[in-house]
Amino acid sequence: MDLGIKGKWALVCGASKGLGLGCAQALVQEGVNVLIVARGAEQLAVSASDLIAHQAASTGANVLFCAQDITTEAGRAAVFAMRKDFDIVVTNAGGPPPGDFRDWDREAWIKAVDANMLTPIELIKATVDGMAARGFGRIVNITSSSVKAPIDVLGLSNGARSGLTGFVAGVARSGLAAKGVTINNLLPGVFDTDRIKTMLAANSKKTGQTVEALADARRQNIPARRFGTPQEFGAICAFLCSQQAGYINGQNVLADGGAYPGTY
């Protein structure tokens, strides 16, 4: 299927690896020009080179990269100095650390809200009116399955991402939709990324169980009996950015292998 977005420009955040990189790969495969952003300059440069060599080589898409912390005002300014207008924006920031809510002070909460709620809102604010003026726009916020099914040790993420979800629910149903701009949230369950590896390693240290035993236990709680891949996550993101997805708006799209136990 031709997604009808060849030649568009996309800003993809947290794109040096994991789910963000999977989204960038899928978009470049569709001929979308991308500006990828992440904090780690070395890994970001490697990922940009791989995108150019493996995806952009066949589609002719442009690949730019900017090593900045998108959660800071200075980082966002540097990104928009490289390019101001985007047709597609994929917001993505690493989740806050797990823990006991009794241990989190105000600084921990503010940091979580800045990264996982206020930064996406700032990126939406900076790009959405230009999208509306051009008659096309796609914003996809990578959030978490914990928005649908909260995880007790991820209280910082539960709270901050739920705040973003509430904001998006309103703004997606404003006059922007009539101007061709959609805003959706993409909720990952357990994917084979560095984050799940880090969490498994920490849990292994805490419980004494092996990482593989813990990973197998997690898989058994997923009807698909496996973790997702960044590539299939990216494909979902690319479809939400497509011309064909213009009637999908204000939704929370769950990609978790069937792990969420609810009907709705």
C-alpha cells in the first residue's frame, strides 16, 4: 500500500534507537524526509548513517539529525533552527524510572511531567498551525500501555502520560481536525528495546532470578507469547501518518500483543 506521504517532512524524537528509530525507518521507507533527534550524538549519527544506507537509498528521502535534548527549551530551539515546518511529528521521550511513589519528590515529578507531557505539548504547539495552513498534518505521541492499564511501579509515567492523553483528547477534537490535522497516541506494551532490558536487569538484581527467566515470565502474560519489535511498531506509526488514516483522530492505539485484559 502506498501511504501517500512520500516527500513529506517528519520530526521524529528519541530516534537513535528503539521505538523511535523503528518509526523513522518506516517513514523513510515510505519516502518521507526525516529529522531525527536524540540526546546521544554518537548513536544518533550511527542510526542516521544506517537510515541513509538502508532505507533512504531506495526511496531518495532526506535524513537529517540533531543531537539535542528535546525536553529542554534550548534543545527544541536548536531543532527548529534546522527546520521549522513539519508535516508529521512523532513525539517520544524515555519513560521515567520505576520506583515507590513515597520516594519521589517534587523534582522527580516535574522532570517526568516536563519530558512526557509538556514537551509533546510544546512540539504540538510549535507545528500544528503550519500543518493546518497546509491542509495536512499527523502527530503521533508515543506514550505507554500504562495509560490504559496502570503499572504500580511506574507511577511517574502513569501520571505524566495520562496528563498528555487528556490534553490530546481535547485538542484533537478542536477545529484542527477539519483542516486535515490528526493527533493520536500510540501505546506500546512490551517491546524488545533497551528499556525492557534495563528493567529486566534491575528486577533480576532485586529478585535473584535470571534475566531470561524473568523475560519468559513476561512473555507468558502476553497472548502473542513474545515481545514486539521496533519495526512492527514503526509500521503502525507510519500508517497513522498516512493519507488513509485521515479519519483516525484523537485515539489511543494500543500495540501490546493482546496483553490488555479489558474489552474496551
